[in-house]
Amino acid sequence: MNYRAVETESEYVARLETGADWRAEIEALAEAVEADAAWFTALGAVQDAELWFYDQDECEYYPIEYDEPLEVASCVGNVSWLDGERFAHTHAVLSDPDGTAYAGHLNEATVWAGEVHMRVFAEGLEREHDETTDLDLWPL
Ligand code: ZN
């Protein structure tokens, strides 16, 4: 395990725009407040979604698509730099009318309504490729 201390520089709350992309909206918030590293939580509802599951044997992401309205029962993620852009690494638990939950790495989803709390750190973080996992991770 590697770690470092972080200090909160500022905190924001935001309402996501209906019809926009969930993750792009969070990245737009990060861009607007110039967040070079942040942690966020969010909740709300989406009109559709694409989750990704990372296969650890094949080191590949596989998409799971939902073309129906779902609740965002929980969403957590962080913001850091990846390939020269602010990337919102976003995970979510989505639920359907029966309360059945679907969860994973959220690639995209169309916002119905969303509320976000973002905590911006004073120092930035940038992802680097990790040989072991074939993922872009923090090089702490
Ligand atoms: Zn992920």
C-alpha cells in the first residue's frame, strides 16, 4: 500500500443537468472549479446507463447496458488527471422498480436528476499505467 496525506481545499455541491451525461457533468464540475484531485459522492436517477465490469483474468472491461430508468442509489468516485484530462472515476449502484440493484464502474448514463458533493484536495493526482493490473492507477 502506498499513501499520502491530502488536505481539503474546498467543497462544492452541484445539481446535474437533465439529459446530460452523468460522468461528463461531474468532469465539467471538476473543470469549472479546477479540481486536480477530488473525491465525490452523488445520488439521483438516470434514464439509461452503461456500467463496465473489469475482468481480472483478461484485464479487459466489459460493458453492461441498461436502456431503462434507474435510481442512482449510490455513486462514489474520484477525480484525477488521466491522459491530459480530468477523469472522474465513477462507481455506482443503480436500482430498478423492483429494487434490484446493478453495480459497477459507471462509464456513461443519461441524467434524469442528480446531486453531487465534491471535496477538492489541495494537491493534484495523476494516473499512471500499472503493469500488474493493466489499469491506470495513482502512483502514490
Ligand atoms: Zn472503476
